Amino acid sequence: MNTNIPRRVLIREVGPREGFQNIPTVVPTDRKLELITLLADAGLTQIEVTSFVRPDKVPQLADAEDLVRHLPERRNTSWKALYLNQKGFERAEATGKLSNEGWLYTSPSETFLRENTNSSPDKGINDIPGWCSLLRSYGKSVYGLMVSNAFGCNYEGPISPERVTTVVSRYLEVLKKYGESPGEICLADTVGLANPHSLEQCVTAVQKLGVPVSLHLHDTRGLGLLNVYVGLQMGIATFESSVGGVGGCPFTPGASGNVATEDVLYLCESLGVETGVDIGRVCQAARLLESIVGQLLPGKIYKTL
């Protein structure tokens, strides 16, 4: 493996969205805001605070508009939110407080797309013109492509790098016809099936397409932080993580446990990689989250610092 560890990485915090969506109980909005404020104070510059999805499907995030309305003013923090369809995007934009880029979402797993968003790879491709038009009406372009289950799927088993690059290449080809050139491809290990070998193979294959790669990793099977290390060695400079290691997709069996933000920070600091984030404050946020959910979290470092 070529070692090309970056001097500095961007850590995107997704815990307030991915964590709360996977907690059985509905957490009060003011407690969510308390956690989000702590994370911003720790120096995290991009925080995904919620998701604009159907309240009947994900009642834990039914307060999306109210939460965003009460976000604190932070000059150095960009508030983000997830949206999976055009209605969700329009709801997010209507708040006027989010700094969302234009993301498209796909997966090499047809079963996952059907179960998660009632979609398919072909439907996603066919929707590209509509997305381009909608984004431009808001003064935005297609920023990135999120690829779920890039390393494996609980429905369909292992996913080969060829399946991933086939899907991504189709998107890039069609987007080019509409004058769009994404600046990032985020490979998501949605159910934690990646291992160092499969991650290296997939990242290598996708990097050949010429678009910067980022990683959204889970620790479901205990390999999350090792996979982060492999990603760092391959020059990956953007990682998505979740405070305390909470998270998971509520529509995918076994999709639990993102890599913990504080654990990723500790690994980076140990390697001399700059993040600009105060690990002590993130650990404080993890302990707050532990008190909110009433149980120990999967993360490791917050229990020791």
C-alpha cells in the first residue's frame, strides 16, 4: 500500500442526525441543541444536524424545522442536513439557515435503494436532469455523490469495486452531459462490512475516476478505526464520523455504530494529522450524549479522557 497520509483532514460530524435517527426514543429538541452547541464549540466546522425525511417514517427527526430554526449563530461552523429527495431538499432550503451543497445519493445495492428510498440505480440516473434543474434554481450545482453500501450490503452480501465504479461512472457520464462535475465521491460503509483489503480495493478503483474520495465508515464489526487508518494511508482527507459512535440507518438491518468522532480524532493526533478540533470538548459532548440516551456509547476514547 502506498502511504500518503495527509497533514490535515476534515472531520464531518454526523452524530446529531445519524445518531438520533437510530435511537428508539424521541429526544427533546433542546437536548439536541445542547449537544450540537458543544460540538460546534469543539471546533467542528461541518455538522449534520438533522434529516428532512417523512415524520411518520422517522419520528425521531420530526422536529427538523424547529431544530434548525433554533440553531446557534456560529461563524466558523456550517450547519448541514440530509435530504434524500427533492421535497426534502426544498424543506431544508426553506429554513434559510443551512449551508447545504448539492448531493446526490445512490448505491450499487438495488435492494437497499428499494428498501431505503423506494428507488433504484436506474431511477436515480433518470432523476439527474430534475436534480440539476432544481439545484440551479437555488443557485447551486451538484457538489457530490454519496454511495451507500459501497463495501457490502446485508441484503446482497459483498459488493465488488466493479459494481461501485459502474454506478459512479454512469452518474459522472450523465452529469457531464448536463454540465455538472462533482467534486467529491463519498463511499459509505453503511452496515460496517468493510475491511482493510476491501476498502483499499474499492478506494483505489474509485480514485481512478479522477474525483476526490471521502469516507463514511461504521464500526459495526469492530474494524471501523482500522479502516480509517487505511483510508488515511491512501490519502483520504475527509471523513464522516459520529460523536460517541452512535448511528445507523433505521431502514437497514444491522446498520449500527458509526466510527466515533473522538476516536478518529485520537488516531489523527497520534499520527500527527491536524484536525483543528478539540478532542477534549468532543469527549465532553459524548458524555453529554451518554446522559441523554441513558446508556454507554460505543466510542472508546471519551471514557478515558
